[in-house]
Amino acid sequence: MMQSAQVIDNEDVQVSAAKFDLPSRLLDAGGLGVDRLPMLHVVFDRMARQYIDTLRQMAASAPYIAVKSVSNERIGEALDEYEDRAVIAVLHAPEWDARILLGFDKSFIFSMIELLLGGDGEEDTYIEDRALTNVEHRLARRMFDEAALALESAFGAIADATLKVERLETRTEFAQTGRRSNPCVLCRMNAEIIGRQGEIFIILPQAALNPMRQNLTQVLSGEVSGRDTRWTKQFQSEIQRTEVKLTAVLEEQRLTLDEVAQFEVGLVLELNATPKTPVRLHCNGQPLFNCKLGQVAGSYTVRVEELIQQEGELLDDILSN
């Protein structure tokens, strides 16, 4: 009787534990919905921006790339959409023990190759149903390598990953990352190159995302706005190196057009300014500082004394007039 009671108690504990974990099991059975993985959208946005920066260094003009959609699909159904119209790179992620598919449609590949070889898009678009030449294959491989690096960097804040291009495939039946019925996340990106449209897509098997599910569900600080810190620093650096013209104004006078018309060579204008009169330092027509006039080694100098408050100076000008 005691053994039977113990067995019944153990079964009750197991049933209770199963009921307690039932919501999690139901969510796992339904797959990882992209609406519950907000950081996944951030990763793809970051990857697109970084890939644009890389292509800008490779070609005369950079393409425009933007995420079109992120959805849950079956691997087989996702691949069928690009049958006979895309080249697919199989990426190996040893840390995840998984393979990811990265694809470019032929329009994107041929347009980018034309751009890399100096084209400007003046010629009519012509996509022929043929295999890539050796030169085109090498250029396409370089494009895939850079895209893999951009995706690897984009995942850096989520999980450690090393993405290497194993091979390129032109037939979808050879570009597999699991059973065709297995669930995956499909990201589609639109690309515009020299006035032409192309498409980039990424197929991530759900099995590869399961270990990092917790990180993908939490939005990291500063990532909601999609701010790219590397681009921000570069932008700030370029602004700080911009040259501006400063003008030191000792005095300004108002004259009529008739008085100005009577100016002639040798005319002397009397100024009310003295050596103690503040000198205004202007940049692009805007007064910035009040300065003190000085002289060093035979050259005039100005020493910044105070910041000009725009509203206060405006009131002073109105009252003085």
C-alpha cells in the first residue's frame, strides 16, 4: 500500500509539473513567432546598414537596401520562391552547429557586378538564364563574403557567431539547411542598384535560433531607434573636420543707399569703436562670441570673453535703434 501511494504521489507531481510548464510547451510547439523576437528585426536592419557601408567602399555608388519583411516559413516553401532565379550561399555557423542560407536574386547579382565593373545603369537590364562566368563567380563570392561578415557583426550583440561561406548553389535542392518541412525565419530585403530592383533573402532555421531565444526577445538599450554607433562616430568625425569661416566684426553702421552711392576712393569713415569696444565673432552670419581686441607680434588678436545670447542681443539692438 505504501509503494502504491508513493507511485500515485510521483505521478501527481509529474502531472502538476507538466501543467505548470504547459504554456511554455505550447509556445515551443507553435514555433518561434517573429513578433515575439523584436531583436531579430534589429539584427537584420543592422546587417543591411553595414552591408551598404561595405558596398559603398567597393563601388562608385552604394545600393539602397532595406528590410522588406520577416516571417515564419517552412524551409522548403521559402526555397521554392527562389527556384531558378537566385544564387544561394550556404553559411556555416560552428558555434550554433547550424547552417544559414543567404541568397541574392540574379537581378541583384548582375546589377551589382555591372556596378563593380564601372557601369552606370544606362544599358537596358538583361538577365540571361546561364551560369556565372569565372569572373562573375569571383565577384559574387566576394559579395557573399562581405554580406556574411555584415550578418556576423549584426548578431554580435546577441550571440557569438562565426559565419563562413561554404559554397554557392544555383539549385535550391542542393542548398539545404535541414528538412524541407522544418520551420525557419525568412527575411526579405529589397535592394535598388543604379535604378534597378533586386532582392536579398536570409533563411534561418528555427533550431539555430532556439538557444538565443531569450536574447532575441529582449530589446537591448539603444537599439529601438536602430542607431548605428559606428556610423554616428564617423558622422561626428567628419563634421568636426569641416572647415568654417570666422569673421571678427569691430563695428557695424547703418547707411542709406544714397550715402553708399557717394563713396569714392580716399573717403574716410569714422568709427565709434575704441580699443575697449567688444569685437563680435561671427560664423556663417551668426554672432557667436564677444571678444576683446588685442595685439601680439604686430598682428591683431581677439580673446573670447563671453557667449552671445541671441535673445538678449536682439532686444538690445531693438532698444538701441
